[in-house]
Amino acid sequence: MRARADLDERARARILLGVSAAAFLGPFTQTVYVPSLVEIGAELHATTLMVNLTISVYSIIFAISSFVWGPLADSRGRRAVLLSGLALFVAGSLLCLLAPSYALFLVGRIVQACGISTGSVIAATVIGDVYAPAQRQHAMSANQLVVFLGPVFGPVIGGFVAGYLHWQWAFGVLIVAGMVVLLYDRAVVPETLHHGGDAGSITLERVRSVVRDRAARAILLLGFGQFYGYYVFLVFLPLLVERFGLSTAQKGLAFVPLTAGILVGIGVARRWLSHWPSERIIGIGSWAIAATVLALWLLVLTGTLTLWLLAAAMMLFGVLLGTSLPAQSTLLVSLFSANRATAMGIYNFMRFIGAASGPLLGALVADAFGDAAMLASLGSFLLLAAYVIRRSTADAGRRVSISS
């Protein structure tokens, strides 16, 4: 175990790089083979639905595994869980690389998700362990920036590999990346669990301590809603821009404002908002995100939506989301110093359940009532989450000061 005071700034930076790299691999792995979905279906004799299932199952297993890894990391330690998860991820990637059938490929994806979900849980937890409260916002923003580069670089690198080699070698890239991160983290990431606790135990009491907390429940609801909304836009943005008569290539560019906005928002949180209380950032951001979605709903409802207004709305949504996410993680790990990994595991579970639910529920609402109704339902839910945040996090700053 290494205490926070035993680590200098350079050691913390090395640790931050290591855990952020592990967290990066989760979303990177989710999208790296997306450019080759058609080829995968043809070679493995799988239908489009079966191939798409490998993406959905990955998200679901990622969410469920996060729920399990969190309490385990609070009882047996961060380092052991992280290294075990990375080893499991490498094994799953190897299975995907060598899979001769769709069934084995799907199993490989399940093993991948189960293993690499440790990266997302442990990264925020270790940041909470090794950084003082005044530095956490900055470190958490840096981590989130690296994580959101995953889905950006995944399709680019995967498409390059598939174009010059074969789609299976995208998983060869994942094996190499997983081994590099595993060896690096084994060398630089110490055990950072600061209390004895119930060694080896995974009890429901750890989970109860989080879900009984009003502020935590509000953040979990907000995390679910914001990831639900983010994945709704990922799926439905091409349909929203279809009315403008864009080509397929131009439709792809419609994602640029959303992605750029997220990266800008994370940069804003990292450089300018580190001195703001996390609960204030979350509160302002939650109201503003709800207002942005409802404004977009009004534009669609009244038929006044233009391509530039859509791009501006997506950019603003991304900026607000990128600003809010690091603050949510920072507040959670600060509130639960004894059960940080459990809190982050539940938080990631809720976020990825939102990610898995968004495309499905959004499609059901859109098919039954239209795009405007889909946006109205999303905006209303985010408005509810903002109200709950305001009511439930008022004393969070005082509690963090006491616990720190």
C-alpha cells in the first residue's frame, strides 16, 4: 500500500497515465472493429443482427462487470483487480483474433468486456486515492479526456488495420495494447487501498452504503440519463440530418460537433473549473443539458431546425457533457473514501445501462410517436434529473470537506 503523502507529483502522473490508458481501452475496444462489421458477418456466417449483438453484449457485460469489480477492489485492492482484468482482456482479445466461429467470437467479446471494465472502475478510484481533493478535478478531467479519445480513434485505427491487413488483426492491436498497459501498470501502479476493511469480502453493505445516499442516487440518475442521451444522439443523429439531403460521407461529419464539444468540455473542466465545487459544476451542467435538448425538441417540433442550429446544439451538448462528467466522478470518489471503487462500479453500471437502453428505448418512442417525441421524452428526463441533483447535492460539498 502506498499512502498519498508517499507519492510525489511525477509518481502521480505516471499512475494517472497508467490507469487512464486502461480506461481508454474500454471504449476503444467497443468501436475498433466497427468498420469491419460487414466483413465479420460474411466470414463468420452471421446476420447483421448477430454482428450488432456483439456490440450490445459488450456494453451489457461491461456494465454488469463494473458492478462486481467495484466492491472487489474495495476489499482486495485496486492493483490486483486492475492487473487481473487486463490479463482477462488480453485473453479475450486473443480468443477474438483466433475465433473460427461466431459463437467463439461472441465469447471472446464477453471476456474482453468483463476484463477491461476494471479499467474504468479502477481509474477513477485510484485518482481519488492518490490525489488530494483540490487536485482531483484536474486529474479526473485528464482521465476523461483520454477515455473519450477511445471511441474517436477506435474506428480510425480499426479501419486502417482492416484496409491494409485483415479485420482480425484489429484484435491483434488490442492484444499488443493490452499487454503494454498491463506491463506498464504492473511496474508503476502501486496498491492504493488505504484501509484494512474486510479483506476478501464482497458484501451488499458496500453497495447499500452508496445507493442509500441521496447525493449518490442523484448522480447515478444523472449519469444514466446523460449516457442515455449521448447514445440516443449517436444512433439518431444520421436520421436527424437526413432531412438536409446530405451524402453518406457528409452525414459522418455530423458527429464532429458532438465529439469536438465533448473534448472541449473536458478541456474546460480541466483548465478553468478545477477551483469550482464539483456539485456546482454538476448542477449548472445538468440544467443546461436539459435546456439544450428541449430547445432542439422545439426546433424539430416547429420545423425550424437548420443544419447549423443542429450542429450548434450538438456542440453545446458535447461541451456540457464533457464538463459535467469529470465533476460527477470527482464528487463520488470524494463522498465515499472507504468505498470508492464500489461507488464507481455502480456509477459505471448505471451509465452503461443508459448507453445500452438509449438506442432501444429511443427507437421505440421515435417509431411510435416521431423524432420530436423522442427528444421531448429525453429532455423531460434530463430535466427531472437536474431537479433531483439540485435537491440532493446541496450539502455534498460540506460532507466532502469533512471526509477529506
